[in-house]
Amino acid sequence: MAAHRALAGVALAAAVAGGSGAAFAQAAADPAADLGPLTQRWLDDAMSRNQPAGLPLRMEVSVGSLDSRLRLAPCARVEPYLPAGARLWGRTRLGLRCVEGQTAWNVYLPVTVKAFGPAWVLINPVAPGAILTANDATQAEVDWAEESAAVMANPELWVGQVAARQLVAGQTLRQTMVRAPHLFRAGAQVKVVAQGPGYAVTSAGQAMSAGAAGQIVRIRMDNGRVVSGTVNEIGTVVVAL
């Protein structure tokens, strides 16, 4: 589902890069008064033409306003762009610069991008370390862009996972809220498989930290050597040689 979020952001970025500048190709005695409505129309048009087929999100964009005390020189054409590090997701900003005018200027308009789609919302509080079950959440339409963490729209991503912190009813389940359950604790004896080209050697060692599937952990072997490996789904630590 993170891919859906990224795809939405890419689509909007493409819209900004390839959208029509015609709506901005007009002079104005007070450009600041027109930037908000013009930007809104430009973004709406760009989104309607660049929305990827099959994306399960309903996008909405709203444009804020500049400081009313700001006075901009007349401009025949204003060019929109995304500032470095910005993205069209959640609360962000869009740059606007005069490219045809006697006086060059550059301003930023606040923009809010909402992406409504199906997600899972908690109906029960969940204590830290508790395992989530299918009965803990119900499906609802939420704004995926309200927070930066990716929404887990597929129940397989969170059912059976452990709450990483205290969770409350009404929260949308996102990736940062859960972690994989620990398969062993620090100090436990674990199976270690050292793999190389065409061979595998099995031994045992002591875990130096708790381990969950997919994590990289350090293991102290019987000879005192410390190795690092990846925990697989059954709790074996795989060391690549």
C-alpha cells in the first residue's frame, strides 16, 4: 500500500511538471489576488488528466492564500513548481514564480492534498506489545495523506502484528504503529545457518537481542565470535558468507 501512496505522489508531481501553464499566461494588476484561484484551477485540471487508472484513492487539493499585505508586480506568465524536498501529499507548498514580467518574483502558496481511500480504523484500544486481531479494526474511508506513515490497507499487513505503542480507538492503522512479533528474546539459544555458494553450515549461538522475522540481529557463537544475520520466519538466523 505504500506503493499506492507513492504512486499518488508521483502522479501529482507529474501533473505539476506537465500541467498546462496557459491558465497563468495572463497579466494582472494585482497578481497576488489571482494566484490562489488560478493555482486551484491548474491543479484540478492537472489531476484530472494525470490520475493513474485503478488508483483506489479520491484526490482532493485545496490551495491556501498569500499574506494579504504582499504586493507583487504585474506578470504575464506565472510558472508553478515543486520546491526542493516538497511533495504533493498532505500539507505542503507550491512555488510560483514570475517568468514574464518587468520584475521577477517568487512566492509559495500553501497546498493541502487529501487522498481518500479504504483503510482500517481501530475500534478498540490496543496496549503496547499486544497482538492485533481482525476484531480490533473496521474498514472505513480515511485521508491517507493526513500523516506521512503509509496506510496498511491490507489486513495481512497488520493482523498478527504487535502494537509498537499504545493505540487508541479511531486511529487509522499505519506502518509505524506495528512491528513483527519477537521470535526469541535476548540471551536465547538460536539456530544459526551460515550460507555460502553451494553450501550451508548449521550451528547454534546466543542472541544478543530479541529478534523478529526480517530483522538483522547479532549472535555470539560458542567460540566467542559475534556474527550478524537475518531472522527468518521460523526464528532461524541466516548468515550470508
